[in-house]
Amino acid sequence: MKRELFIVRHAKSSWELDNISDVDRPLSLRGIRNAYEMARRLKIDRHVPDSFITSPANRAMHTTVIFLNVFELSYNKLTIEERLYGCGAEEIINLIRSQPTEVKKLMIVGHNPDFTELVNHFSKKSIAEIPTCGIVILTFNASGWSEISKETLTNESIDFPKKG
């Protein structure tokens, strides 16, 4: 059975506001445009996840909401998860491996450096950094999320705004 994991780094954030906490930083206008573009690319290729998990950071949640809107999906497919905000790749792996079997396509939205480390944990090719609004799709031959590993990885791809 196939499992698809969509690892999405949040879109470009704005640095225009002074005295705002990191978790509250919003998306920039370019970030909003890029999120819509990347969501459209996935939708055209019929890559639409069943379930979405996002970091609680404003920029990650806004990115996720844009994807849900483009996919025309309900917000009840979305979970906000603290472990996607700076808790490390190992915690994220534990989160992914705990997902229910009925979820076949999972999208997580969060941050570097954790997401790049996560990709490099599973990938057969090392990457230096996932760009903002970059999407890495990892496909595994696994009957459940607990079985995903470098050994069960069957396909991997990356897309980002400046690529296409």
C-alpha cells in the first residue's frame, strides 16, 4: 500500500512588522502568491492530501489555509500541532508515524531547519535546504505510517516557486 507524505515549508514571511514574536509573523504578499501557485500545481497534478497538520505559527497556518481553499477542502481535515514548531525532526517523525492507517496522503506544514533534516532522514538524495513554499513529496510502500523509512521510500520529488 502506498503512503504519500507532503512536506511543505511555509511560504515567505514578512519582516515588515517590528516587535512581533516569531510565531506571529505573517506571510508576505509574495508568500501568499507563492502559496496559491504551489497549491494550484498540486491540484493540477491531482496531488491532494487526505489530512493536513500545521505548525501553530501564523505563517504556517496561513499557508495551510491557502492550500485547503485551493483544494476546496473543509478545515476539519486540519490539525494544529505544536510539535511542528521547533521541536526537531525526531519529534516530527514520531508524529507522522502515529497517524491513522486510513490516512493515505498526509501534508505537514512547518519550518526549517527541522523540515530539511526530516527530508534528509528519509531521502536517498541529500538536500541543502527546502526553499520557502517548497514541497517535498515522499512516497512510501508501507501499509501504515509506522512502517515508513528510507528502505520503504519508493519515490521522491521536490517543487518550489522558482523551479516552475
